[in-house]
Amino acid sequence: MEEESNYVVDITQEAEIFYYDLLKYFYSTHSEESADRKSDEILEMALSLDKLPNRGSVEDKLAFLKMDHRYLVYKVTPRKTVKIIYFIVESEKIVYVTDFFPTEMDDSRIEERNG
């Protein structure tokens, strides 16, 4: 059986800021236990991109950047989700996470935050 390729996951400085903004929201609107769990799960999902990073859906709103951005979706509640937006540099085996985007925000902000 062929071994899975391992990639390095690099969370960009901007994505870190977006992640911390998300944490502020969680801790102000959820119980501490729920906020802890959600913040851990989102980070684990992002770091899981070290294996099979192409499994995410293509982010059409960032096609103009020509970096083949993709995203994974984390369900915060049945009606609220967060997109973990990233792109892959195959030659270096690096996955760059560029955003933790709450989908209740205006979708046009994806371009603004990642462009």
C-alpha cells in the first residue's frame, strides 16, 4: 500500500488574526466548554491538511489569484459554518492556510481578506 504524502501546514499571519477573531466570537457567544471544543476542532481540521490536502472544495471567489484556493467547512451550529481557506504549493509540499472565514459574513469579503 502506498504511503500518504505528508505536507507542512503553514497558517499565515493573517489567518492567525482571523482565527483569534473567531475565538473572541466563540468565547463571547458560547459556553467556555463549547468555545474550547470548537476552537480545538477548527485548528485540528486545518492541521489535518497535512494529509490529502486536495480533498477541499475549490474556492471560486479566489480563482483570480490563480493559486487554486480550496476550503474545508467546519459546522459551528446547524446554520453557521466556517470556511478554512488554503492553497497548496505542491513543489514544496506546503499547505498555506489563509483564512478562517465565518460564512455568515458577506461572501464578497473573501476576496478582500485573501487578495
